Amino acid sequence: MSTETKCNPDLVRERAKCTFDVNELINLFYGSEKATKERRHFEDAVLAVKELKDAIPEEYLSHKERYENGVRKATILRDVYRDYKAKHNRDPPPNQITKAVIKDISPFLLHNGMFVPTIAGQGTPEQQAEWLPKAESMQIIGTYAQTELGHGSFIRGLETIATYDPKTEEFVLNNPTLTSFKWWPGGLGSTVNHCVVVAQLYINGKSHGIHPFIAQIRDLDTHKPLPGVKVGEIGPKMGFQTANNGFLGFDNFRIPRKNMLMKNAQVLKDGTFVKGINEKLTYGTMVMVRVGIVGDCSFYAALAATIAVRYSAVRHQSHIKASEPEAQILDYLTQQHKLFIAVASSHVYRNAYLWMEKMYTNVMKELSQDKQDNLPELHATACCLKAVCSRDAGSLVEECRLACGGHGYMASSNLPLTYGVTIAAVTYEGERTVLLLQTARYLMKAWMAALKGKVLSPSVSYLLNSLKESKKPWQNTPEGIVKGFQHVSFGKVKAAYETIQKYMKQGKDYEDAWNLASVQLVKASEAHSRAILCEVSWEAVCSSSASPNLSRVLQQLAQLYLTYWTLETSGDLLLYSNITKDDLIILRDKYEELLVAIRPNAVGLVDGFDLRDEILNSTLGSYDGRVYERLMEEALKSPLNQETVNSSFHKYLKPMMEKAKL
Ligand SMILES: CCCCC/C=C\C/C=C\C/C=C\CC/C=C/C(=O)SCCNC(=O)CCNC(=O)[C@H](O)C(C)(C)COP(=O)(O)OP(=O)(O)OC[C@H]1O[C@@H](n2cnc3c(N)ncnc32)[C@H](O)[C@@H]1OP(=O)(O)O
Ligand SMILES: Cc1cc2nc3c(=O)[nH]c(=O)nc-3n(C[C@H](O)[C@H](O)[C@H](O)COP(=O)(O)OP(=O)(O)OC[C@H]3O[C@@H](n4cnc5c(N)ncnc54)[C@H](O)[C@@H]3O)c2cc1C
């Protein structure tokens, strides 16, 4: 981090006011002092590479140049990772330094994030031995090609076909229709030479559902598409410009039998199909990434909050009192209302991610012992937390952008790009509504089990407690609020279930009744997610090892999250819990007191995310607060400012003006 010598005086004052040790917060957030040290050390190593610095902002490059620059930097970055591993004999620590280098999305994201994990998770030991060393060392580059033009959500409806030919012991890949073309996979456009292709398996004319296959699609020397492969890039998007998303179609393209990833289901030489223990294990990579996305949401909320809070400390506009100088905009309670929830939410998502990661690791361990009991709970929880956190994080980033006024609209604030990237997660890896409906299936089953008095999995056991406790009076404490959210979820689950029953009694079949109740089902899943987020984050804060000074502030943040959502969803609480109007008025006052209490620590709290200027990549959010200087410096980099008179003056403006004189 920069020193304080050249710092904006407002930020210096803000930092002097902080009531806790920022380094303690950093170490707590990232796990330990050692983890902080290692992460910073690695970031230093990356930032020391001169070739990774951009000469001009990426926004001035063409689509093609931007991609090429992204690939260039991704390969250099990959060398830094490799060298670190060789020197330290372990992977670099978790970090977000790619954001300082690639800025948008790396063309290797899908290689590292899904191609390699799918081989590791879906391949037999022999398949792992064949492909993992090559993929991990980047001798081959891959992606995860599942979504098609016609189908993304409903993957059983995918149309890419893999037909087994027992004579040659090969699969023949075909994309028989336009809608069957793969569409979206990152890196597919012009980067990768391999992919995991998810296709419908046919043996002797019989369908056996979707399975993952490894296909080499480009020549390793020339990078030309292999015969029978049609591949290209899908064009500009709202964000993800350097992710290199692509399309792909096969025409009688043959791959050997061993290229079907066979950890779960298998196809024997003679064409015998051997079912796996659970066909949904084929969806395993998606579950892993959904868990990771909850962690990403914490990062994006932290990034936007850091930019907007620092900017709001530096920016002065209007007066609170006519007799006093113009106020820092951070002193307006409305500004605090916009920003502090982003700071609090980042902590909530972080704790939820760590909790989910534990659940994921446990279930993977159990699956390795052929125990599947907890897989449905993992799937249901990953679906709803990914859905709710990504949408909330997108809204928080946008609120931070709006809170920066006009300057938040500048690309150089990095908030527009951050919004584009954050909001993409609402759709990718499972569209929000679709995932919430998956959780709703689980909730309906849990509800039926609760009615029968059965023991429920930990994440839904509150349904049983709520059945017993629904008459207890409301308590205006954090624990009471957590219970309140559980009552809301309980009430919505029950109402959705009863709505389905009502339609069925009217003669509808279950599927139609489900569709008619689906708005309620989605809301039940959202309420379930909120209950989990509140419970997990409050428990994490209560059990944290923080010093009293830090603990006080972390509790304020967690309470802010609880009261914010109580007030946002007060209608639900009035419907489904025993909260009263008077309780809500007390909580409204409490919320405002929390904003005021957090205010002196606002800059300290965002410093506690420890995001370097290079990662923030923002004129508004840098550590030293030189906002106006940076805005001007960045504006001067515009190619339009590299010449006094642009040629369009002579070509168009002058002729127009002269014509106007005639
Ligand atoms: C921890 C470290 C993390 C590191 C990673 C971190 C960061 C990310 C890194 C990289 C990635 C970043 C960006 C990625 C870019 C984007 C990539 C993509 O988008 S890839 C494509 C993703 N596509 C989807 O997500 C498709 C969504 N659709 C589905 O998943 C399925 O179609 C759906 C909706 C689940 C339905 O499947 P279907 O087979 O039709 O099932 P049913 O609805 O009939 O349900 C049947 C039962 O199966 C259960 N089920 C479904 N899925 C699972 C699962 N994954 N696991 C376990 N069980 C599952 C379901 O609950 C039903 O059970 P019941 O019958 O109710 O008992
Ligand atoms: C930035 C980005 C990167 C991506 N990267 C990859 C990648 O690397 N590899 C890959 O394979 N894919 C990738 N995808 C594709 C992504 O996984 C799909 O877009 C996503 O799963 C949603 O599917 P869809 O586009 O078919 O949406 P649709 O399912 O068509 O959704 C459209 C609407 O229909 C509704 N809907 C659909 N089904 C139902 C239902 N059963 N009940 C109620 N409503 C429903 C949805 O709620 C939504 O409102 C990427 C997408 C994006 C945006």
C-alpha cells in the first residue's frame, strides 16, 4: 500500500479516527497474518513484472486488441504462477491479483476454473493421469462447453450428440441443428485447443443422458480447427470482453472411447453402458463453481465498497449546516445507507463462502466413500446462496456506482466494468430463478418430512423448530432477528406447499400446480437463503477471535446486515413472524444508530479489505484519495487528447459549417 505522505487530508483524518487495528481486520478476513504476508508477497511478485502493465487503458483498444492483450498478459501471469510453485513447492496463496493484470476476465478462466476441475472431478485415475499434467502445465488449454444456442438451463435438453461406434471404439460427435451449437464457453472463441463437451450419449440408438467428453478441437501446432470442427467467437457482451466466449459445432467428429470422462458412468468396449451411482454427480463441477461464486461476491462487494467509501470521504458537496464548510458526502446518512450495507455484505458473503466450502469439502469426502446422503443439501444450498448473493452483490455494486454520482459513470472509476462482471454471475453457472426453483424442490421435500416429524438436515432443521416456536414473542436481538428470518422462510415454505396442494385439489397435476405456485416457491427459496446468510454470519461474528475493539465493529456490521434486511422485508416479517409495528420502529432507530456508529470506521473498514490500488484500478478509490488528479490524468490518456485538432474537423465539421454559410 502507498504511504500516507501524499494522502488526501480527509483520508488521513479518517484513518486517524479508526477505533480498531486495520491489520488485525486484514489478517482475520484473509485467515491469518501468515496468509496476508504470503498473499502480499505474491502480489508484489506479479506487480513487479513490467510487461504486465498496460500502456493505455484497455477501453481504448479494439475488441481484437483487447483480447490479444488479455492473452499476452494471461500467459505472463501463468509464468509467474509456475515460477512461484517451482520456488515454494506449493500453489500461490488465494489472491485477486488477476484483477490488477487482466482487469476484465482472463481467457484462461474456464481452463483453470472448470476444465481442470472437471478432469479432476469426473475423470478416472487413468484419465486424470493422462490429461491433468498436460492441462496443469498448459501443454493443452481447455474450456467447459456445455451451454448451447438453444439450451442453457435445461441441460437434459442439450442436443449435441455423442454416438458410440463399437467397431472403432470411438464416439462420433455431431451438432445436428443450429440450436445444438455450443454457445458461451469462455476461451472457446480463439484460445483453447481442447474442451470438455457435454453431450447426449447414444449407444445402439438408445439415449443414455448427458455425459462429459474430452475433445481436442484445434491443432496444437497451427491452432487451426481440426476437420469436422466449426468454432468461433460470439462477439461483444456487457462485460467478459476478454473472456473470449465462443461457439462450437461438430460434424462427424471422432474421439476415442477413453475420452468420455468415466469416473461416474462408463461405456465398455462392446458398448455396454454402466450407470454411475448417481447421475447428478456429472453436474459436480457446477456445484463447486457455485460455491466459489459466493466467495467472488464477497470480493466484488468489497471492491465496489472500497472505491465508493474512499471517494465519499474525499468528495465534498453541499452543506449539512449552512454555517459550516461543504460536507464530506460520507457524512450524509443517505450515503451511509447506500454504502455500509455493501461493506457488511462482503463480510456476510465471505463467512457464507467459508461455511459452504466446509460443507462442500465434507460432502466430497463422503462421496469418495460412496456416501451420498448430504449431496441434496449441498446442491440445494449452493444453488440458493449463489443465486441470492450474486444478485445482491450486483445491486450493491450498482448502488456504489450511483453513490459516486457522475464520476461513477466513468470507465476509469472501474465501477461500470465491475458491475458488468458481477451481474454476469446471476446468469452463468445456473440462471437465478432456475437455481432457486432447485432449492424449492428440496424445501418442499424437507417440509413434507417435517410434517411427518422426521429429522431434517442441519440447514433446514429450523423448519421443525419454527413449527414448535411460532407462538413465541418476537425478540429485538440479533438472535431474535435470525429466528425471525427463519419464521419468514418457514411461513413461505408452508404457504408455497399449501398453494401446490390447493391447485392439486382443484384437479391440477403436480407439475402444473408447481408452475402456478412457482413465484411463491422462488420467494420461499430467497427467504431460506436470507435465513442462512443471517444465521451463518451472526454465528461467525460471535465465535470470532477478534480483539474487543475489532469485535465491536464486526458486530455492528453484522447487526447492520440483519436490521437492513429486517426493514427491507418488514412486510414479510409482519406476515410470518410475531414482530410488531413497535419492534420495527425500534429497529429503524437502531439501524440509523448503527450507521452513525460505523461512520468513523468506514475508511478503516474498507482499508481492511486490503485491496491494492492496482486491483481497484479506479480513479476514485485509490488509497491516497487523489481523485481529481487521477480523473484528469486518465482523461488526458484519451487518444482524442493526443492531437490538438482531430481529422474529423477537416473532413466533416468544417465542410458542414461552410455549407451552412451558403
Ligand atoms: C471451492 C472452489 C471454487 C473455485 C471456483 C471459483 C470461482 C469460479 C471459477 C470459474 C468459473 C467462473 C465463471 C464460469 C463461467 C460460466 C460457466 C457456466 O455457466 S458453465 C454452464 C453452467 N450451466 C448451468 O449451471 C446449468 C443449470 N442447469 C442445471 O444445473 C440443471 O439443468 C438443473 C437446473 C439442476 C436441472 O437438472 P435436471 O437434470 O433436469 O434435474 P431435475 O430438475 O429433474 O432434478 C432432478 C434431481 O436432481 C437433483 N440435482 C440436480 N442437480 C444436482 C446437482 N448438481 N447435484 C445433486 N443433485 C442435483 C435435483 O435436486 C433433483 O432432485 P430431486 O428429484 O428433487 O430429489
Ligand atoms: C458471462 C457468461 C459466461 C458463460 N460461460 C459459460 C461457459 O463457460 N460454459 C458454458 O457452458 N456456459 C456458459 N455460460 C452460459 C450460462 O451457463 C447460461 O447462460 C445459463 O446457465 C442460463 O441459461 P440460458 O442462457 O439458457 O437461460 P434461459 O434458461 O433461457 O433463461 C431465460 C429465462 O427463462 C427462465 N427459465 C428457464 N427455465 C425455466 C424454468 N424451468 N422455470 C422457470 N423459468 C425458467 C429463466 O428464469 C430466465 O428468466 C455463460 C453465460 C454467461 C452470461
